[in-house]
Amino acid sequence: MASAADHRSGEVPDWLQARSAWVLAPSWFLSGVMHLAAAWILWQLAQSPGCQARRGEQVSEGREVGIVVRERGPEDPREVGASPPAAEANPSASTDETRVEAAVAPTISPEIPLSLPSVEAPGVIGLGPMPAFAAQAARGAGGPVVQNTGLGGRGEFGSGQGSRNGAGNGNGTTMYGVTAKGRRFVYVIDRSSSMTDVLRSAKNELMASLRRLDESQEFQVIFFNNSPHELKKNRFVLFNGSESDRQLVEDQLSGISASGGTNRVLALETALELRPDVIYFLTDSEDEMTAAQREGIRKRLRGAQINCIEFGSGRPVTGPDGKQAPNFLHKLAKESGGGYAYFDITGGASR
């Protein structure tokens, strides 16, 4: 009964007090033993080879290290850059350091040569001269090299025989000696059976004229006989004066041959639907256009200039005054403010 009362009162029995003293008494001793064991383990680690210097090796504070970038090439397989000073002082350590350097050093191959503009190069205002690669491409294509001139301006050609230039602000171009300026050009070339002997010359003159256009200018080429045939540029109607577009045109020229009759009015109306600044109209003087047909063309001009190139055999027909007798091509050019030229297919061009 007494033991039960003691348990209910919260007092520790005598038999338990003796055992508790035996358990709690050595705790300080166990803590000391554990601390001594930890200290002994740390001391053993400090004596390991990885934490000590090798025999004969001088350990200096603040030793410099570096990363060496290697370039391995056939000519010079040696490293590009200075090795760390420690590697020279301690050959035995160079092997380990080389492994580290090889792990972090990027491989630079191949070397890309870079060039900076010369400080002594003269200053340029505006577009400046044509780049060397563009001049080389123009020469390779067989065309003339047209240099830009002026302070930020563009090279220009003369106004030709026309009474005015075409609308717009583009580079000039020329065809059979008739020059014009504009931003949008349409070349209308007769490919009827009467043009068999001259079609090759017209194609060559066309490409020479296109090489004078730049990428800011647009153009289209229409070959016509009974009906007009526009050259194709994927989903676009107009080409621009880039080398790639000129190549597209040249690739299609081989498929154009002379055949059929002549419908000049339909060809010119098709050209005027493109709203050009300048039209180069190449044809002969057979089957003249009537005054009514020319009037219909004049009403559709909307500022376009028509330059007429007439192909003929022999010298042109002259009047009593010794001058060339005007025909419908003279009148068409004059009514639109364009130029005119006569090309003798037997002996070259004559104005």
C-alpha cells in the first residue's frame, strides 16, 4: 500500500533512485571520450598524403595559377599563351596542372581571320563607292560597273533623246543609246516572225540594261507577238534590280523565240497596267499603229514615258530634207515625252 501511495504522489521510489544515479553519473565521461575520438580522427586526416606537401617541394603562399588556351594545328601544336610560373619552377607538378588545363581549355579551330578598317582610310559621305565584291560580280556578268557619285547621291545617265525623264528617283539605265531615269521599268519586246534576225541582239541589250538597275528599282519584261508574254517571278509580278532576279530573267530568255504576228496595242496596254515610269518599246515599223490606237495609248500613260527602238534593214527612210521620215514610232515617243532610236540589223545602230 505504501508503494502505491508513493507512486500516486509523484515521488521516486528508493530502488529507482539508486539506478538513476548509476546511469547519469558517467554522462560527462562519455562526452569527453567522444570529443577525444573526434579530435584523433581529425589529426589522422591531417596527416594523410593528400593534405601534406611532397618531400622536397617548397610550399609558397599565394602561388599563381592560370588557364591556358591551346590551339592544336598542323603547323604549331604547342600551346598558345604562357604557362603558369609554378609549372616552370616545379616540373614534377606540371603533369597534374597540364591535365587540369586540358580539361578546361577550349579547342579553337579553325582560326577565323578578322580585319578592321584602316584608320587612315578617307572618310566617305553618302553611299560611297561600289564594294569590291559587287564590282567583281558585275564584271563576271559581263556588264559595266556603274559607280555612285556625289555626296550621298546616285550615278545618273543623260536624259537621252526624250523631251523629259521618266517619273521617279531611281538610277538611270539605257537601251540602244536611249537613256532614262525611273523606279519602275517595263521592257516590251517584239518577238514576231519578222524579229528572227534581231531577237538575240535585243536579249543582250536587255540584260545590259538590267545590270544598271539597283535593288530599289522594279521591272518587268514582256515579249509579244499575237499576245503578250510576261516573264515569271514566282508569285510576284515585278522583278527588282538584284543579281538573283536578273538571273531569273536570263534563265527564261532561252525559251523565247520569234514566231507569229504582231499585236502592239495589246502589249502596250499590258505594260501600262503595271504603272511604269519608263517603257522601252522594241519593234519594227511594219503594220503601223493608227492615230486612234496611239490616242488610246496616250490616255493610259499616267505619266509613263515610252522610249521607242525601231529595228530596220538598211538605212532609215529619209524625207526631202535628208532627215529620217517620221513614222508611228517617232510620234508615239514624242507624244509620251520619250526617246527614239533606229537600229539597222545589217550594220549596227544609227540614230
